[in-house]
Amino acid sequence: MKDLLNVNVSGARIDAYMATSVSGLSRSYASTLIGEGRVLLNGLICKPSQKVKVGDVIEIERSAPVMTDILPEEIALDIRYEDDDLLVINKPQGMVVHPAPGHYTGTLVHALLHYCKGQLSDINGVIRPGIIHRIDKDTSGLLIAVKNNEIHEKMARLIATHEVVRRYRAVVHGSLAVERGTVDAPIGRSGSDRRRMEVTASGKPSVTHFTVGERFIGATDLSLLLETGRTHQIRSHMAFIGHPIIGDPVYAGKRLTYGLVGQALHSTELTFFHPVTGKEVHVECELPAYYETLLETLRAKSRE
């Protein structure tokens, strides 16, 4: 579905203008669409903060089902924390977080609608109930979902101000020259391939800290801490420093996959202070089977 807007005011942010001009479109969802490169301002990719003026033309691509198409599905969820306001799920590799073109059933949203009996926030639009942040389809691990709009706004602020600590594990190609380091490089969407993010001077500030956990012949297991949370941040940052994640179909090119069907990237820890109770919530989860199998394969290879 595409929307075409002819701007009739000047000085408004494009995300705010979209939210007031398109029925059912929140400012948060408008910002997400812009970040995904699905909004063009006068034919060009733009930023949520960009100002519009009279005569501008906004093209919006919303190729996704509406809420009436999303039916609850009884799909098992690995819930690692839950209270009256939110829950933390250990998402398996291969599960899509919300409906999108080509993925109209079997998503985490479908499972949440069934488990929470529809009691989820709706701030992020009709196809993303309960979703305040996401991880890629082939990234596994911990993800927060929220049950009402009040907690959604509070948790979104915590994420925006980097008060939710997110730790990951990743196995990358090659041997890093240092034991620990930081990639501080702005990320924006690629102008030539919408699937990719890339380091670019016009991108958003992005910071990833990494520590070497285990070295193998031709590969390294890393622990990573996100200081920011951009789309594909770890994947694009690792590729930028010449060590793409093993199995990554977008950033690792034709490198050896060791039989993986997606990137070896797992969200292992989430820590934050609950915005309602004020208590610290700390959730950890073990490495999934595909990740452990990869580590054993690399260890065996390194012993040869």
C-alpha cells in the first residue's frame, strides 16, 4: 500500500506531518518507516527530523497487513520475565518479529496476540502491537514486549536514552587484532541496497563495544555491548571493521557459513530499571543450540 501526500504547511517535521495526515499512522511508526527507507521526500530518502515545506511530495510505502488481518496464533513463547506491564521473550532464530511483506503469519506479534489475549500497546501502529524494539529475523535472543501504552512510552524513553543495557554474542570471520575495542561510526541506510545499512557521514551516531571471548582459526567469538541501537548496528559495524558475522546473508557475502541459515548473533542480556516499580530487571539467557554447535565446529577445526 502506498500513500502520496502533497504537503500544505511549512516547518513541520516530516514524521509529525505524516502522523497528522495519514489515518492510523503514529509518529513513532512514521519514524520507523522513514528509518527503513520506505518514505521518500521529493523522491529522496530522508530523516524523521527533516522539515517539510509547502509543495513537497511525500511517498509512503506501507506494504503490510492491517490489524484485522492479524489473527492470534498459538505459538509457543520462551518467556524469561513477565509482570503486569511487560514481558521479555527469548526469540528463536528464524522468527520474524512483526508482519511484513512475505511474513503474514507465524510472527512474534501473532504469538503475543494469543498469549496476551490482545492486551498489548498500540502506539507503534496496527501491525506492531506491543513492540518497542526488535531484533532481526535470524538474530536470536531477548526482546521486550509491552502490554499497555503507558508502559510503552516509558520504556521507549529508556531505550531512547540508552538506559536499557543490551548485551550480545556474535561469532565473526577472522581474528581481531585487539582484545577489546569500540566501533564509533555513524550508520545510515545504503543508497544502493535498501536491505543494507552502512557507515556514512550522514548517518546516525552509532557505538558498539566488543570484547574477545574465544579465538579460533579464522573466526572469533565476541561479547558486545550496544551503546546505541540502530538497525543492523552490530552486523554493519562488524562488516565495517572487516569482520562480518558468520552466516550473515547480507553483510558476509560469499564467505563460509558453516551450515548456518542466518547470522551467528544472539541477544544474551537485558538490564533496566522498571519504570513502574523502580526495581532493576536483569534477564539473561543461554546460547541457543545453533550457536553452541558453531562453537564446537570451530573448536574442532582449530584443533586439527
